[in-house]
Amino acid sequence: MVWSYQGDLPATGTVLWSLSAADRGGNNAVQLGYKTLDGNQIAYFTFAGAKQQNLSGAPDVSVPGQIAAVLPSAAVAALGSEWHWKAVVNVDAEDVDRCPN
């Protein structure tokens, strides 16, 4: 998944980029998250079934204006063939952007 943005990222504070996905019935859900503090990665994870799984590595931030992260295939498979999603960017505990809308 790729989060796209314009402008500069905050140099201080926390920023959370998240993708929340759920199966058609809403019974299975997963969150993919990437969190920074003062511009440095502090978390890269999936969260499902009340359990956080920390992911190794880091999202690809080599392209200006984009953060590319991978939702593990097991998490996608658990959602089935039809699922819906939303993405949110949160800065210092306040949602500042979302998609869709």
C-alpha cells in the first residue's frame, strides 16, 4: 500500500500512518501502521484480533511524497476476496487526513 502526501512531514511530534481493512461482514479486521516520533520510526506493525505483530524492516520512503508499506499476505488472506478499507494520517493524536473522503 502507498500513502501519498504533499509538503513536509512534521519534524517533531508523532505521526501515525494507518490502513484499516475488514472483510465484507466486518468479522475479520486488520490494521497496518507506521509511526514516527520526531521524524524517526518507532513502530511498523499489523494489529488484528487484539494482538500487535511488529514487522521487520521499514516502509520504503525513498520516493518523495510517498510511503510504501506491505500488508503481509496472511493478513490479506484472512480478509477473504471482498474487503473494504480506510486510511488515516494522525499527527499528535489528531486525525488530519483520511481516505476515502
